Amino acid sequence: MYNSKIIGLGHYVPENVVTNDDLSKIMDTNDAWIQERTGIKERRWVQPNTGNSTSQMGVKAAKIAIERAGIDKDEIDFIIFATLSPDYYFPGPGVQVQEALDIKTVGALDVRNQCSGFVYGLSVADQFIKTGMYKNILVIGSELHSHGLDKTTRGRGVSVIFGDGAGAAILSRSDNNESGILSTHLHSEGKHAEELALTTPGMGKRWVNDIIADNDPDDVSYFPYMNGQFVFKNAVVRFSEVINEGLQKNNLSVDDIDMLIPHQANLRISQFIQKKFKLSDDQVYNNIMRYGNTTAASIPIALTEAWEEGKIKEGDTVVLAAFGSGFTWGSVIIKW
Ligand code: UT7
């Protein structure tokens, strides 16, 4: 059995900074509320006609990751793309990356696991590498939320939270058994699918034709819905469980964690986990203040930044953990 190791990381965020004060000009909200409830100060939102889409941001992040990995694009054996906001409803953006990077006709898999998407993608890549099937896999998480949010007071409970951006990693076969991905842990609980979804609870399955036929200006079924407090309560429980599961599997304790990178859902959730596990500020990386919640992109963006800032060093135990819509959740335990 082979080992798998992250050998390159990259991220891209659009230039356009949207502050909480900017939002208060278009809906009934304010900086104090947003900071107090979420920790977010600003986020990046793609401006129209800037040539940025979910796939294109993913490509920009991927180019950096490939360069830092020191491999040629033709050495990539497989592409995994995690997003809930694809350029097209179908096909998914994996194939667009294959085309844009002019990679040979390797497989391209699209992952639909929302906030846990990158963790799910990394887990799939890890299995392919450990079994010897592939050598280098490009894993991308990218989101363009801003074009699909209800930016009125009606949607403020959701729209102030989400931001745009992309992150990417190259996972590669390694002969070093001392480092790499130690284990991954994935979960789901579909009975809560409608608590955070692009649907209106109780409305059932609605297709484009239903929405057009109703022609109802108050129809919000094409905007994301989130039962914030319910999601929050489940998140703190599941984050804790899945981090513990990963530690136990590898006979590690909380003291062994050098860096925890939680999905950037809400600063209060990260702080709750930090307190529960008695971790210091140096042991948890957060950037939600600057980017908001970028769903599948949040972990690869945060991982890239933490690495760029020298906060992840060889030999460190790094824990990635995510929770979100589905519900789905998961963790990855890495010896860097
Ligand atoms: O990444 C996927 C996973 N997602 C999460 O983990 C999100 C988890 N949930 C949360 O982060 C929080 O529940 C939110 C940040 C979404 C909301 O915070 P909250 O403390 O749960 O607030 P709330 O929804 O209970 O709303 C409290 C009040 C309400 O007013 P009333 O009914 O008390 O008069 C809302 O209408 O705050 C109001 N409100 C706002 N006020 C100003 C909701 N959104 C806003 C807003 N600005 N943007």
C-alpha cells in the first residue's frame, strides 16, 4: 500500500472586497450584528464581467498548486472538483478544469458535498492513491455564492455569511510512511437535508418549470435556505465527534494537534471547538473574518494560507474538519 501526501497548495479569491458596511447599504443589517454573530468583517464577491466563475477560480488556484508541487500538468492522473455552485447545473466543473488546464483526458469527478466537499474529495483522492490506482490527483474546492444569494433583507440571515473563492491541492503518492494523510472520516445524516438547502422546506421538489409556472415574486425556493440555529447546534456536536474519531483512529490525543483547520462556517463555531478541545490560538487557523464562509473552498483556502504563513511545518499533526449541508461532515488527519 502506498502513502499519499499533499505536495502543493494554492488559493484564489476575487479582488472585490464587500464589507459589512457595504451590505448595510443594500439590506437591513449592520457591522455589529454580523461580527458578533459570525466573526465576519468582509468577504469577496465576484463582480460581473470580470471573467471569474467557479471553474475559473478553481483553475487559478490549481495553477498555483501545480506549480508549487513542482509537477507538470500532464502528470496529473485525476481531477476532483468540489462545489455547490457549479458554472452549469451540468456538466460539473471538473471537465472545465481538464479543458482549461489542457490536461490529457484523465477522469474528472465532481463532488456534491457542500461544506464537506473538499474533505470528501481529499478522502476519495487518498483512496485512489493508497490503492496504487493514481499517482497525482488535483483536488479543488471552489464556490461562487454571490450570484445566487437573496441580497435583500428577506435573505440577510444567509447572504451576509457566504463568500466566493477557491483552493486547490495536489495529493501525490509518497514512499515515506512517516508522513501524509493518516486517515479520513466521512459521515452523513440525510434526514436534515432541508435544514440547509437550496429549497424551501415543505415545498417538496420544485423544478425550473414549477417556478416559471407559478411566476410568484415571493417564491424563494431558488435561494439557499438555512435553519441557522439548528445547523449551528448540530455543527458543534459533529465537529467535535469527527475530530475525536480521527484522533482515536490514530492513537493521538488533543495535545498532539499542531494545527486544526476547521471549515470556516462561523467564528463562534470555531471558537466553541477551540475551547472544548482546550486549544491555543496558535493551534487553530481562522480566516472567516476576511472571506466569510466559502463552503467547499474554505478548508483549502485556509490550509493554503496557514502553510504560506509558516504555521504548518514538517512533522506537524494537522487536522481538517468540516460540517455542512446534507448534513454531511468529515475529518482528515495529516502528518505533514
Ligand atoms: O457552512 C455551513 C454550515 N453553516 C453554519 O454552520 C451556520 C450556523 N448558524 C449560524 O452561523 C447562525 O445561526 C447565524 C449566523 C446564521 C445566525 O445567527 P443567530 O444568532 O442564530 O441569529 P438568528 O437566526 O436567531 O436571528 C436573530 C435575529 C433575528 O431577529 P429577531 O427575530 O430576533 O427579531 C433575525 O431576523 O437576528 C436577525 N437577523 C439579522 N439582523 C441583522 C438575521 N440576520 C441578520 C442580519 N443582520 N444579517
